[in-house]
Amino acid sequence: MITVKDLHKAYGGAPLFRGIDLTVRKGEVVVCIGPSGSGKSTFLRCINGLEFFQQGEIDIGAIELHSINRVRPSRADEEMLRKVRRKVGVVFQHFNLFPHMTVLENITEAPVRVLGISGKEAEEQARALLRRINLEEKVLQYPSELSGGEQQRVAIARALAMKPEAMLFDEPTSSLDPEMVGEVLAVMKDLAREGMTMLIATHEMDFARDVADRVVVFDRGEIVEIDTPERIFTQPRTERTKLFLSRILKR
């Protein structure tokens, strides 16, 4: 479903990625862990075309995302980015809901404008998604009237309304109060059980153990280890993985 080959990314001449490779199979849940600043979020943003990279290839389904001129992208590049973003949904750390729109409007806006479906069909789909995440009664409320956990669940529903083939989650619970984390993770676990292809950056180690098919460990812009959750958490091979886990599991 997603193949990353020889990915290079630098900021102002300072390299972050020096040739990363990763393949995510259809229906697989891959969880990225590692210290803050290790490159997890940037990696996800490269896959969805939100960050530009200097070298390498990213294949998503039948679409190849390559390095482009970020100052003057060609029409072909812009069309490529549109196709990628229709195929891959993203949920960020911050909810990024439109504050002047109701929950229903937040979910229906993109399907109507981008996919061209009717308002009636978009609303029926939105209500079905809200039932799925137990927020149907919030349909006419505004983001400011919702808790953080409710806003993040609406953000997930908004991404799903575009009918993506894969989902990227960038630290989706890091902005939430501890008591709200569980309701968001429950929605993500349901998606995993339903076979959604997912690539997730998170510091929630118990969640990674429960849902991941594989765990990818990032450190200083490198992938230092990839293995099953059981192996990563009980028999890590690298000292960098051992050090990271020893620190985070003590919290």
C-alpha cells in the first residue's frame, strides 16, 4: 500500500533523513515510536505531500510521489499531490477543525467540494460516521462546544469521510488530557480491527503493543529497528531502542 525508498530530507542543508526505506502492506498497522524530534512526524508529512523531500520515492497504491519544486510546483505535481491526499487521510496532533462550522459541516465540506458528492449523500455519510464514534448527538454543535477527545474523534470522522485507502495519525492523543486519550484510541482500535491500513506516530506504548503489526523505532532521523511489538518491547536488538524504552516506560 505504501512504499518508501531511499528517502532523503534536509532542512537548510542540515540532513534529517539519509535514505529511509519502509513498506506498509494493505491492511497493516505500523506504529512509529521514538524520542521527540526523531523524525516521526516529518516522515508522515512526507508521505502525504505536506513536507517536501530532496531525494527518494514514495509509492502509494499506483501513485508515485517524488521530490518536487516547492517554490514552483508544476500542474502535474499539484495533481499528483491532490491524488495522494485523496488516497491517504491524516489526523494531526491538533484537531484543525473549522471553528465557524458545525460538526456536520466540518465532515461534509470536503466530500462535497472535493469528491463532488451531493449534500444529502455527504450528510448521510457524516451521520453514519458520527454514530460509529458515538457522537451523533453532537452533529449541530461547534468545535468550541466539544471536549478535546470529542474534537479529535470528529477529526478522524472528517478524514474517513474522504474514503481514504490508508490513514496517517501524527501523535493524535498528545494534545489531550489523560482521561480523554482512551476514547480516541478506542476509535483507532476499531479501525485496525476493520482492516484499515494505518501508519501511526505515538508515545502510547500500550496502544502500540495492542494494535501494531509492526513497530518502527526512529532516532535522529534514522529507522534503527523494525520488528513485531513483542520483540521490540521484550527483546529490542539495538542499544538506542533499549535506551528509549527504558526512559519512556519509567514515566
